[in-house]
Amino acid sequence: MFGIGITEILLILGIALVIIGPKNLPELARSVGKGYAEFMKGFREIQKSLEDDVSNLKSTVDPLETEVSDLHKSLDPNQLFDEQDEQDEQEESGAKDKTPNADAPSQNQKKETKAK
């Protein structure tokens, strides 16, 4: 306990007995004991309050962790890149279909030749 041996404790008690006196020493010991008990009671209350807060936080965080891990499992990075590549290929093929061929006559040119 605090690195104090039995001889040091006896020495401190002897000095306290001389300084405080034999009549006041029991009263002082009682008040120190009561103070220590109140301190420990307050400490336990704070400790219990903190433990309750931590358990409430854990109960809030646990479902979130499972959701995040499920999302992480469902979102395979390779799958996302493959889907993006497929979309890019579809957009490119769609754009090729819509671009007119330079050798083919445009609709305006077709109408002009029909009108002549």
C-alpha cells in the first residue's frame, strides 16, 4: 500500500498520537474513516454511471457495426468496377449507334435528292 511498510505506519501513528493526543485520536480516526467511506461511495457511483454509459454506447454501436460490416460484404470493390465498366461499354455502344456514318448520306441530303 503506497510503498509504506508496517514500521512506517507505526511511526506515523506514534507521531499522530503525540501531536493530536490520546483523547482526540479516536475521533479523528472516525472522521477520516467516514470521509474515506463517503469518498468511496461517490467513486462507486461515478464508476457505475460510467459503466452504464459505456454499455449504452455499446448497445448503440453494435447494431451499427453489423450494418457496416454487412454493407462492406455486399459492396465488393471488384464488382463495383465491373459494373462501371459495363455501363461505360453500354454508353459507348449507344453513342456509336447514334453517330451518323460519314459515308452515308444524311436525311437532309436524302430529301434533297428526292426533291430533284
